Amino acid sequence: MDKIAKNEEQIDTNLQQNMIDFRDRLAETAVAREKEAHALMLGLLAEEHVVFIGPPGTAKSMLVENMIDALKGASIFKQLMSKFTTPEQVFGPVKVSGLMDDKFEREVTGRAADCHFFFVDEVFKSSDVMLNGMLTLLNERKFDNGGVRCDTPLMMTVGASNELPESDALHALWDRFLIRVHVDYIEDDTVMASFLRDYDPVKAMKGLLKAKITIKDVKKAQKAVKGLPIPDRVVDMLVMLRNKLKRVSIPVSDRRMRKCLAILQAAAYLRGRDKVAASDIHTLVNVLWDKPEQRETIDEELVTVINPHGTEMNEIRREMVELMDEILTIEDDTVATTRRTEAFAQCRQYLGRFETIIRMASADDHDDAEHMQDVFNELYARFNTEVAEPCLGQSVPQNN
């Protein structure tokens, strides 16, 4: 019997579909930013904070602003942080009338503690003087004002930064962001060409505005997310995952592990389900890392926990990447041509084996088959665009 979060009320499937549509339309307001839009909706529905790490010009702030503009009744406070940013700028000026009565009280109207959303650009440039108020606000959704700890309407804080935090003090702020997404420039040439030729942000935004989602809808969806059951099998997988990560020197705190449950529930909701499935654990690749170099290891460990074929899938992916890199560096001579032909043949064999694994998973009705297909499609597309088409002048068809 499932022991966590029994869903006693039937899910409003219309609202659920509206939230999924909103996520998809939000993604369309930028190019190649599906994972970022999904992360924002995960944070919104799980009531957790999100941080985007990446260079400027990658649509980080635009996505957040588009989301808020399309949420009817939503309010947002935005702040570009620097070491000179003061509490008055973020939390409001001190009330002169309060000082006359020996009270240190701020006028918070329209500031961070008075809005549904708080967007903090260059979040890790925050000074020590800002941290106490921000940590309380993010962790408890409360704000100390005039000696009284007050509730705030804050739903989610979204941070953006070009760099990771360096000091121990800022690491406490980093820890408050449960969902951490690395954002980079568009790499695929086809996608870049589409971005340059076809992207129409005005049209995309009009599509998002048609979603007609309100803050009241969001609160109702948040309540539904909290009620999604989490099977014991999934909980057991999380315990196994934590142990695997510990063995590769990636410790995960008790608090972060517990908060993973809400992310899994939100992920299931955004996939149109009425309970959490094992495949939702893939979402945690953007939750469990603390250093960028850990992400690949975490992704591999997630696969092996969720999927009985995961280890072989990881091996195929690694071997394919190595072979493709080798093919691209081979010089044009007789010996090299022979080696290139052999490498091509090996790649084709790996792709064939990968397809066989997917068919086996589908036949077993394994709920990770869809993720496996996504991984295959990404690998297959890279093989064609980077290797087969440039070297052979043609694409390699799939076997099925």
C-alpha cells in the first residue's frame, strides 16, 4: 500500500491539462528552452525555488517574465543584485512614522515580501547584509518587520546567475534553490537556423496568453500535486539512489531528499498522471547536484536505479560518444578510412542494440521506456548530424 500522500480527491483533469498546455506554450516563447520552462512549472507546482546558471543572453529572465505576465493576478518583484544592493531596495524603505514610535518597520508594499514571485538576477552577487532577510523569505515565506515575523504571499523565487556561489555564506542561499538548471547557448545548427529564420516572440506570447491561467488555478493545482500518491517502490528507489550517490562521493542532505518528493509529485502531474511513477525520478537530475561536474554521474546513477537496462544503456551511450569523437578526428588516408568504416559499423550496431533494449522495455510495460526513447533519439540525431551526414553525405535510417 502506498504510504505517502494519498489522493483523496479526484484530480481536475481539465486544470491539469491546462497546466501542461501552459508549460508547453511557455516553452514556445523561447527557442530550445523546454527544460527551463518545465523547471519553472515544477518549481511553481511544488512550491520550490528555481535557479538558472548560465551566460547572459540565454532567455533566463525572459522566460520568468513571460510566465508572470501570463498568470492573471500574479505580482512580481525583480532585483539585479550587486555587492552594493541594500535591504531598502529589496524589502522597502524604513517607515519614518515608525521611527517616531521607536519601531524599525519597513514599507514593504510592492517589494519582495509583498509579491507572488521574486526574480533575483545575479543572485550570487548578494552581499552578507542581504542574506538574513533573503534566507528567511525563501525558506519560510516570512519576513521580519518591526519585530514581527509576517507571512508573505511568495510562491516562488527564481534566481539567475552567470556563476556559482563561492563563499560559505552564499552557499546557504544556494541551498535554498531546490531546482538548479544549467542554461547554455543554442548548440544545434538546425535549431539556430530556425531561431534566426522563424522565431516570432510576439506570436508565441499571444499563444501563452490564451492559456488563461490564474493564481487561483495555480493554488488549486498545488493542492492537487500535494495529494498525488507516491508508491513504496519509488521511495525504495530514492533510498537506493541516495546510497549509490554516497558511494561516488555525492552526499545528499536529509532535507533535500525529503523535498524531492514534492518534485516527483509535480513531475507526475505535468505528465498527466494521477500518481508518481519511477520514471519521474529522472527529474531529480536538476535537484541533486551541487557541482556542475556531478550532473553526468547523477544522470547515470538515476538510470541504473530506475531501469533494469540502465547500465547497458549508459555503456552504449558512452561508447557511441567516444566512437563519434574518434570518427571526427580520423585523417583521410587508406588506414584511417578502414578504421572509420569499422567505427561507423560499431555505431550502427550500438544503435541497433539500443532499439532492442527499448523494445524489451516497452514489451515489459516499463514506465521508463519513454525516457529511453528520448535518449536514443538524441543520440541518433547527433550521430546523423555530426557524423553520418558530414562524412557519408547521407543520414542513417532507424531500424524500426
